[in-house]
Amino acid sequence: MRDKLIEITFAIEHENCWTSYVGNYMVRTVNFSVDSEKNYIRSIIIFDRTYKNLISRIKKSNSFLGYSTLKLDQNGRILFDFRKKFKNSVLDALYTHNGIVINGFKYNGKEFWRALVYESYINELVEDLKSKGTVHLIKNAEFNVEEEDLTPQELKIILTAYKTGYFDFPRRIKSDNVSKLVDISKSTFTYHLRSAEHKIIKRYLKEIEFYNLLKKLEENEGA
């Protein structure tokens, strides 16, 4: 029987990790990489500078190994590029059970993860995670691949429209003028533009659904 690929979303809270110091604000993971042989995770996280005291707490945590970059971006958010221990981490558990991370964030002492795991590994993964802390399973559904990539034509049209001010308010250019720039009719331009917008919004809303899990978790805990 085919082993189904399952998309799981879960939260975990555990001690002896820097995430336990995160308060009522979101810390997003921009990117990460793992070196299991050297036993470290390199994470790049971003959060509002109002909560800059988190940096000192991360540095004092048992899992902290060092950092490469600490700076403010143009929007006043802190970007922190640091290394922490890999062994016995949530990532260690996911990798051990053949999981693939899609994305994640931290909030109020909890780690929120969205990952792909084969069905036959899920029970073992959950038990492994429970040995590390309190686990909240939020979503568990078979993963379905959806065709959401923009076609070359859609990409060309939406980039041209954006760069020439079609999406500005007020608009700096009309649709018939943009269509002339890409050498197509106004109706064809509108068709491809709407198709591109639909794909982009659909993908964005799926990301937003993940980052709005806090209400869902509260509902599960109150049930």
C-alpha cells in the first residue's frame, strides 16, 4: 500500500530551548540550515526591535553556540543569524522521522511547525516530540500538490504592470497601455493578469493561514 505524504501542523513548548523566552509576539524563521555532523542549526530569525531583550536570552540559553549577524532592517526589525545545537531539537526529531520542514515561527513560548511526513512515521514522530515537551497537533491532512506557478506570460505581464505603476494608487498607467508594452490585446492582458493575481493571492492566503494558527490553537485548548 502506498505510504501517504501527510502535511502536519503542530505546536510544541519545551524547556531548555531559547523559544521558551519568546513572549506575546511573533518570531519568524527566515531560513535555516543544518550540519548534523558538527551538531548545529544555523537559523536566521526576524522580529520587532521592541523585543530586543530576546537576544541576550538566546545567548544565555544552553543550546546557543554563536552568531554571525545581528542588525536592524529598514523597517526597524531585528535580523539575527545564529547557531544552536541540533541534537535533541525539534528539527532533529523531524529529520530522524524522514520529515521535511515547510516553514515555522515562534510565539508565546511555543514553536509552530508546518512539515511533510510520511504517514507511517507520524505516530513515532509525535511520541518523539512528546518526549521533548507538550505537543499540540493542529492539522493533519494528506498533502496535495497544486499547480500554482506563474506561466512565463503571466510573470512577464504582472512584472510589467507592477513596474509601470498599474497597481499604484492612483494608477500611473492604464491597462490598454500596459498591454501595448507586452504586445498583446487588452482582453488577453486582463485574462493573464487575473490568472496571475489569483495564483499569488491563493498562495499568500495559505501562508497567512499558517501564521494565523494562534486562534486555532486557543480553540483546541478550550475544547
